[in-house]
Amino acid sequence: QVPLVESGGGLVQAGGSLRLSCKASRAITSTFWTYNMGWYRQAQGKQRELVAVSNRDGNTDYGEAVKGRFTIYRDNYKKMVYLQMNSLRPEDTAVYYCNVDQYGTISWGKGTLVTVSS
């Protein structure tokens, strides 16, 4: 498994923006591009849900709730994946988790809290 560390969460007003970062510092640089990387979130009292994924083939996919507002991108050399979140809404409040899929071996970060005030 690959340890993941998220950062960038915090408190923001509705309509604002935040950028989350996730670093896989112990991943092998030459193979990082082969990992599927994703962001998930879990709001209090709700199940964890997909936010965005960046696949090894270069494709991205988003949860319906964030399409058009959030963007996932990665820097394979730095072993980083980012989530740019714009037009934030109170319902985006959740703990956001970074996820890596190494051909079926799944790792999770500890999460970073995003709170959007109305």
C-alpha cells in the first residue's frame, strides 16, 4: 500500500474555492502514472461517495454533484494529485479522502475536512 497525505482543507464561504492536495511520497516515481487516483468524500451521517477520479489512461470522471465545479489533476513527477473546488456549496461540507488504486490494491489517506458556510 501507498501512504497518502491530504492537505488544503478548511473553512470557506459558499461560492468560494479551495484546492486540495494529496501526496504519495513513498510511491515510485516511475510507476506513479500507472495508479488510478481519486478523491472521495464523506459527510456526517452519510456514506462515502465518489468526487473525482484520474485514471492511468488519462481519463477523468466526476460525481454528479460536482460536475462542472471541481477539477482533478495530477503531477506524476511530484507524485501529487489535486482537487480544485470552485463554486463551493454548503452541501460540499465533508471529509475529503484521497485514494489510490494500484491494480486492485487500494490505499486511503486520513482525510481533510472541508467546511462550507452559507
